[in-house]
Amino acid sequence: MKTIELLRRMARERAAGPSPSFTELHLAKAIEVIGEKPVGRAGLSEKLQLGEGATRTLIDRLQNERLIKISKAGCELTKSGLSILKDLNSKFPRKMKAPPSSITVGAHNFGILVKNAASKVRNGIEQRDSAVRVGASGAVTLIFQRGRLFMPPPAETQPKEWPEIAKQLLELFQPEENDVIIVGGAETEEKAELGARAASWTLAG
């Protein structure tokens, strides 16, 4: 099963008790966090901004799929988990804070590079709406083609400072032909990142 489909299925699974308050976005980030170094439940809960109960259920599901194992050091990725992490990193190779500018939409901004996804972008509205649904202020979608970075039509006229904005983003994310840069914006760093992740996942299927 493909990585995106697997994580979506894991997030949808039903069990006894209330529905978990996490999504496939939290599962993906959990795999990334655990892939950096082993982490305990409390540390993972803090990184994911999830409650203890939801984090426990998330860990259980990762264990059930044999993506992680529990050791004295905490949660660690298994061989299958490392394979999922590798696939996620190939789809979203760069994730980082983005500088504020006249095109961003929040006090805090977070950008994600999505590989070879230009053909999946219509006008950026789907990405914006996905970011808003998870609590962000919105998201900006940028396409890199024929050596330049641009907003998909029917975007408004680019601001006069666009050359400097584009230069910064190109240096940070280093896109290649047909890559997409998503910049989520929100009033907090956490919501900006979640918004960028949600917007990026609309292009990942």
C-alpha cells in the first residue's frame, strides 16, 4: 500500500471509545519526529500538540502497523517505518519556516516543497481551503516551471517586491521543474505548519 493511502487508512480506523483527534498529518509528522531520534510518549505529545490519550492511540496504531517499536529510549522506527519516512521525504523534501512577505497570510509562516506536483494544482484554492480547515489563516501555492516561480492563475498581479520574495523562496526551497512550494500562514507557528502540511497533502495522492 502506498504511504499516503496507508496513513489515511490508519487515521480513519475506528476503535472502541471516542474517535481519535489526530489525522494522517499527525501520523506523518510522528514518523518524521521519531525518525530524527527515539522519543517518548510525552515528548511526542508535545511535538504533535496532541493530548496524552490521542498520542497513546497514535502510537498504538504505528505499532500495530509495525512502523515503530518501543525501547528503553522510547519510540523508534522499524525497517518498515524507515521506508515510510524515506517515501515522505522524497515527496516533501524540504519543510521549514518561511519569511513573512506581502504574499504570506499570517504572523507566522511555514513552507513545504512538494516534488513534481505542478500538474495537480488548479488555482491554489483547494490548498488554501485545506489550510483553513485545520485552523490556519490560509496558504499560498507557488509553482516552479521554466526557471521561474509564480502563482497559478487567476492570481492577482505580483507585488512590486516579487523578485526579492521569489529569490528568498528559491534559495530556501531549491525547487526543480514542476515542483510546488506551499506556504501556510497562521497566528501561531504550530498552526502555520499544520496548515502547510494540510495544503501539501492535497497534492500528494
